[in-house]
Amino acid sequence: MKITIDNYHKNTTGNFKALDIKEATALLDAYKVYNRKKNKPRYMQVEGFGEYEVVFVSKSKNSFFKSRSFSFYFRKKGARSIIRISDHWSKSKKEYKKSNKLNCGNIRSCYWTNLKGESFSYRASGEKFDSTLIGGKISFNSLDVKY
């Protein structure tokens, strides 16, 4: 099966490359502006980095467990890769081995690792507290289908 923008999130496994923290924060800052627009264009302009498409955003809260999670998915215009900025990964660097969110195992049907990415703090729109996020990038050709 060929992995594309339409199916990268279905039953795949892959090791994401680290995303530069400056690019990650620039993407999230641009997303805050983009998200406020009534008529959203297909691409948002990220200062110093180019045009990106917002592929998917997942925000969830669980008051019982006092937890929340964020995942932002972007694609640079014309690229055959996906950028993921998230506070939960299947597996991350050894330094984060005690974190249940940065080493949470399967993410739905996928197993995505980021063994090189550095964490950074970021406050999402409407939130009281910062989240610890890691950004990663992977080409569709580098994703494998899990069986």
C-alpha cells in the first residue's frame, strides 16, 4: 500500500526526524493566527519558513484524569512528508523515559517514535498552562504499514 496524505494515519509505523524548535514554534504561532480567521485559506504563511497546510489538529481533555493532549499535523506546500507536533509519542528520547505521554505506546493504530526530537514548552490558545511538545517530520516513503 502506498502511504499518502490520505492514509498516513492508518495503521502505520515510523521514526520521525527531529523538527527544529524554531520551525515548530513558528508553525504553532502561525496556526494561532490562522485559527482565528473566519475564512481559512488552504495554506498559512509561516514567517521565515514558507507556506504550510493544516492537515489535522487534535485537542482533547479528560477532567477525570486531569489530563489534556495536543497534536498538530502540518504539510509544507509541495512536500511529500508530514510534520507532527505533539505532547504524546509512542516512544521518545531516553531522557524522557519516565514520561507516560512521551512514551505511550500505540497512538490509535499507529506506532510513531521520535528518538531525536527535543522537547519544548508551548501554551496553546485558551490554555492556562504550557504543554511539553516534541516536533517531528517524516516522509510518506519512510512510513511502513503495520500488520
